[in-house]
Amino acid sequence: MEERVGMEETSGEHPEDDVGLIADIGGTNARFSLVRSGTDAPLRSATLPCADFTGPAEAARAFLAGAETRPRKGAFAIACPVLGDEVSFTNLSWRFSIEELRRSLTLDRLTVVNDFTAVALSVPLLGEEDRLAVGSGRASPEAPIAILGPGTGLGVGALIPSGGGWIPIATEGGHVTMAAATEREARVLGWLRDRIGHVSAERVLSGPGLVNLHRAIGSLEGRPPADIAPKDVAALAADGDKVAAEAQAMFFSMLGTFAGNLALSSGARGGVIIAGGVIAHMLDAFLASGFRHRFEDKGRFRSYLEQIPVHLVTHPYPAFVGLKGLVA
């Protein structure tokens, strides 16, 4: 499925009751697709900037405008807790009622889940070609799997084995307090704490988090603050800029610390899965980084973590894979 801003649609008529609307809505983009039961190819797909709309109903109606087939059911993955009918995004100003959204889009049924619940649901369905091993390890088939993903925020989820299947667990683990593993990291986190208060893992392990690390390290080195995007930090690091290179290396090491903590906390001997869009833009640097060393660097439990495989998801839309099963 190719990502693009705009619409693409296949021709032909399909029964409406076979068609579902799925959406993966983060803090930056809202990705939509019309899917039909029994087929792999979407009928219609688009990526729309969230900033262009006042909420998910407006974005969905823009996506559906001109579509030949109207969906009867929907499944949305959103980057925030889903605790009831009223939903408020963490990194976006959108608020909505699930029931009002269902009626607005004239759907018979609408399921709304946390975005990493959708990613978790995709994990058993992804092929070997959809993942890349990071280090060694062998999964225990009867053990939990942990999922994390740096994007606009830091998503965290899990899968628990149950009766030959899997139960997805939604969490807000990205908002736990980030721990320092070195004196340098302690100084960086201290600089951030003085300015923003609580420094969660998401504050450093996300696209904006990479920028936060760059600003903190730059300030500690006497550089004036720079207005910079995550992709700029990666580009500067590739060009040999010392502050950007340290920020990127610290990002990967801290990600290893966090992933190792998550594996221990969840007993994820079934493996750790990394999704999210940030790593894909720094793939070579990530694979050459200290991530795996830091992942395993847990003292007496190093041998425990050495046995746990870590895989990076390379499928462009894992949430869609998980969501499709919710509209089947």
C-alpha cells in the first residue's frame, strides 16, 4: 500500500456491506483506507494532514468525497487512550464522541482503539518480509510480545497469548518517567526537567523527542537554540555535526534502555517489536547504533535479555493490517 497525499481508487462496484473504512490517526497525519472483505488491495487510500481539519469526522468526509462505494462499518486507530465514548488526542487538539462520529459518517458500526492496539493486532499477521531482526534471540511462542514505536509520540502495547490466539493490551507506557543510564544522559534529562517538568519517555523517544535531545545537548555545549525538525537532526548527524550525532546516538541508546525495561516489565520473551515512523528515516544509523547493547545491559539479567529477539517492522502500515480484521 503506497502512501501518498491525495486519493487513489480502483474501479468497479462492490457490495456496501463488504466495505469497511479504516483509519490510523496520529498527531500529524490521518491515514484512511476503504477495504473489502476477502481482498488484500484497498479500494481507496489517502494520507491527509491533521492540521487541515478540525476533527476526524471532517477528515473522513474529505477522504470519502467522491468515493463510489460507501462503507457500512469502520475501525479507527487513534494515538491516545480510549476510555469511553469521549476521546481526546494526546498530541493533537481534536476531541470527539465515538457515537457522534459513527452517526456523522452513517456507519452501522464503528470500533475505535488505541493506535498500538491496532499495531499489536497486526504482529501475528505480518510476514518475515515485514520485519527486520535487530540482534539475535529466539522467541518463546507461549510468552508475551511487547510493542513500541517512536512517531509523533511514543506508542506502547503488548500481546498476551491466550488459547492459541492473542489478546492485545492497550497501554500508555510512553508516558513513564525516562531513566538515565549515564551521567551525560542525567545532565540532558536534568536540563529538560528544568524546562518542562516531568520528562516522560515520549519527551525524548519520539520525533519531537529527538529535537528535545538536540536542543538540550546543544545548550549544554553552549550553542544557541535552533528551530529544527527531526529529519534535520538526522541529516546533520549524517553530515558529521557533533551535537546532532550525539543526539541521535543518545536517542538510540535511550530507546534500548526503554525497550529493555519494557521487556523485563512485561516478560516479553515472545519478542519486542519496534514500529513507528521515526526509525525508518534513520535506519542505517539505528542498525549501527548501541541500541542492542543498551537493550541487554541490565546487569544480572543480561542473559535473560540476550535471548529476546527484537524486530523492526518494515511494513509501511501495520496498523491497517490490524484494523482490517476489525471490519471483516
